[in-house]
Amino acid sequence: MKPIVFTPGEPAGIGPDLAVQLSQHALEQIIVVVADPELLSRRARQLGISLNIFTPGDQVPARPADPGSLYVNPLQLCKTAVAGKLDAANADYVLETIRTAVQGCRSGDYAALVTGPIHKGIINDAGTPFTGHTEYMAELTAAEPVMMLVCPGLRVALATTHLPLRNVSDAITQQLLTRVLHILHQDLVHRFGIGKPRILVCGLNPHAGEGGHLGREEIEVIGPVLERLRTSGMQLLGPLPADTLFTPRYLEQADAVLAMYHDQGLPVLKHKGFGEAVNVTLGLPIIRTSVDHGTALDLAGTGKAEIGSLLSAIKQAASMKPLPG
């Protein structure tokens, strides 16, 4: 059994708290945390948790760590992190933890990557243009990933991710939707083991455009793509009005939903599965999942951070299958 690697993310947020809390859980999976050991030790003391840190070096651990212990792949902070206080000096450290983890997955040392919450703003403040984990993974792996969130009973993928709402319509092209739907379909088959996935596709406009009276994207862009891909054997239903699609009548027949933009699909999923929802990046050469929450700076170091989403992300990563070949 290969380890799963965890990057805690922003050192001033709750990511280090979650890493420390992991040591208190008897996990079936082997977890290696890419982080500054001293950061974890300080946060453990702040939380009142006794923590033993082991740095296995080049030797990959063969069994889960004992309770109260963590395996750590050590990287040093640029500046001592204070819980709840962002510091742009540590932006490079955050990015280096991700790069190190991705490299370990691509080299075969790790079976999957689970990421903790990062703070996009402070990375940009440090002078590095950054829009999110998903886009950064694309850069590191030369892939074109698709973002999907998963909770018990619902999977929602996104055609566009972190874009201003005024830019969404221009971004949704036939080429984009074709690529996204191919990736979504293929990963549902290969990563999730669903033989013939059924995908529901949202329209962009209210009432899916109302026959062109409330927008023509459904007629000119979305509809033609779905019609063409159905001829190749994909099971696609839509474009459907989002407020109709996200009802039990439709969802009970779906393996996944494709929403056109971030806040069309994710509020429904997070309401349904908050605390258990997991972010999954499709279309990568590696398995990557993530927690579904942010850095929660106000909770860092208080002992009030909930670990449920991280445990769900680890479980989800462990259940996913490597790509064939």
C-alpha cells in the first residue's frame, strides 16, 4: 500500500491543525504530510495535543503511523507562521509543498494527493499570479483538469471555475464543453468505476434560456455539443434549468451533474454535504482530492476546526482507481 500525501496549505490557517488532528485518528491509509515539522509541533502544543513526528526521508513508510504520530516530508517555512495571521513571506513555501507532493505522486512514491486549504489572496499579494489549486495543478502536470465536488449522493463538476461572473458566458465555448464532458465521462468510468455514467447538464441562463428569450447559449453552444456527444455513446441529459435539475426527480437518475459556473452548482452540493464534501480534480495524471472549506483563519489554533472534510477527502482518494496503462 502506497502512502497518500497531504499538503496542509496555508500555514496560518487550519491546515496545520487538521494535520495534527490526523495523528489522533486510527487510519487505514498511510499518510505523509509535506510541511515544516516545527510548524506542526508548535501547532500541536497550541492545541494541547501530544505529537511525535517521524521524517522517513527517502524510505517510503510501509504501514500507517502509530496513534499520536505523523510521517512528515519536511520543508522549512520562509518565516515563522502565527495562527490566524497571514504572511506573504510564506507564499513560496505553500507552493513548494504542492510541487513536492505532485512530484512524489508522479514519481510513484505516493498513491494520491490530498490538499488542505490555501489562501489565494496572500499568494497573489506575494507577487505570484494564482487563481487556485486546480489551475496550479494544470500548470504542474501540463493537463487540462476539471473541478468536481463530491458528497454522499451527489457529484457536481464545473465547466468553468474561478472566473468573474461577467466572463462566464464568453468562456463557455463548444470546444471547452466538449473537452470538459470527455474528461468527466472518462474519469467517471476509469477513476470511479461507473460503466455508463449518466450526466445531467445545466443550462447557463434562467429556465435554460426559455427557448432563446433569456439567452441563446443553450441553443448555439450547449445543445449542439450534447447532441454531438450523444452520438458517440455518452448519456447526457440537458441543457436543463438548474433550478429544475437540482431536484430529487432528476438527481436520482444522475451519476454526475455538469454546472456551467462555480456558484451555479456548488452551493447546492455544499448545502447537501457540508462537512463531508470533497473536491476532486479530474483529468490529471495523478489522483487529487481536497477539503471543501477555506483556511478559516479565525479558527486556527483554537481547537475548533472540524476534520470531517479531510477524512472524507482521504477516503475518497483511497477509493479512486489509477488510470489504465
